[in-house]
Amino acid sequence: QVELVESGGGLEQAGGSLRLSCAASGRTFSNYAKGWFRQAPGKEREFVAGISRSGVYIAYADSVKGRFTISRDNAKNTVDLQMNSLKPEDTAVYYCAASTISGSNYLRGDGYDYWGQGIQVTVSS
């Protein structure tokens, strides 16, 4: 069992920055790929970024590429999402997720089976 808890969300102006953090507990954190997703009102949940167990392999959605950075610290059992140059369209509930499924296509947003409760990010224009 993996428990994931997000923190760091809130309200920011367009052009500003926020850093989300996800703390994991339960099964060995370093064994699993991690990702961030988001869901805006009236829209489907979408993949934002994914990172391999070692942190070597990383992927981003085109909409955040060059603005967001995912990172992980296996010693601290955390995975972070640094969000820069925020836009109003980044407004959403952001979810941390873990993939414990062997062979999952986690860098394309597939195969995530554990989820945090979500945290609101609001970007004002």
C-alpha cells in the first residue's frame, strides 16, 4: 500500500511560480515511478509529468514543457513539481500518483494505480 499526500498548492498570479510536493508512505517509495496529473473543472484528468524510479527518465505534457519540472528525492520519499511561468489555464486540482505496475507506460500517463487526494492550484490573470 502506498499513501500519497500533496502539499504546496494555492493561489498565484499569472507568470508566478508554485512548488507542489508529494510525500509518500507505506511501501518502498523508491521502487515506483511517480507522476503528476491535473483536472480542471469540466475536463478530464490529464497527465502532466512522470519520472522513473531512479529519476533518470522524465516526460512532460506538451502544455507544460519548459515551464514545469518534476523531481524526486527517494531518501525523503518525496516527489515535487516546480511550476514556473504559470498561466490561468494551469488552474486545476493537481494529483500525485504512483505506478506499481511492472511494465506500465508511466511516461505516457498510463499504469498509475495509487493516487493522492489532490490539491487546488488557481492561477489568476
